[in-house]
Amino acid sequence: LIELMIVIAIIGILAAIAIPAYQDYTGKAQLGDAIAIASGRKVAVAEAYINTGSLTNLDGDTNGIPPNTTTGAGKYAESLVVDEGVITATMKATGVASCVQGKIVRLTPVAPAQASDPIKWTCYSDASCKPSTCGDSS
């Protein structure tokens, strides 16, 4: 009986360590999905920048950029908005990992120094469990 209780205690300790790590992993995967959805708009923003020469007025449903999605942008993202070339995905408030509920992922274009250079993108998220592909820069 004592051996059984020790085994149960060990399983409880392992579960206490594994469950939070699993939730962080799940949150990172869900944010990764939102980043992938938002990345689909990067080509449209880049093309609009090439055509207009400016990032201003590059909004959803203008200059060939798809319209903003305010409800159900993806499995985990609630909305996807392009404003002045900045692509913002807002995570759902329910049905996602607790570390990403209502958080944002923002992809910001950085205009190149020369017109022949490609646009650089920075990624920002206010989620505590963001993937390594989305750094702290904004």
C-alpha cells in the first residue's frame, strides 16, 4: 500500500510539472496559427506598398488588400485587421489556451531603405507564451 501511495505521489508531481508546460506549448501553437493567418496578408501589403510607395492608407479592403475580418478569422483568431500596413490578429477570448485569450499578434512592415530591397517585418505579441518566431520588437 505504501509503494502504491508513493507511485501516486510521483505521478501527481509529474502532472503538476507537465500540465503548465503543455498549456504553454498549446498557446504557442495557437499563436503560431494566428501568425500564419496574418502572414497571408503580408504579400498583399507588400504589393500595395510597391504600387503606392507608401505604407499610409494601406488598410483592409483597399489597394488590393483583402477586407478586415472582425469575427472568426481562424480557428483561434477572432479578428484580422490591416491598418496602415500593420497586420493585427486578435485571439479569441474563449476556446484557446489561457495565456493567449484576447491577446494580439502584430506584424509591422518596415519600409526598406532602397526601393529595390524587400519589406522587413517585425512581430509583436502581448501573450506570455509567444513562439520564438515572434520577438519582443514592435
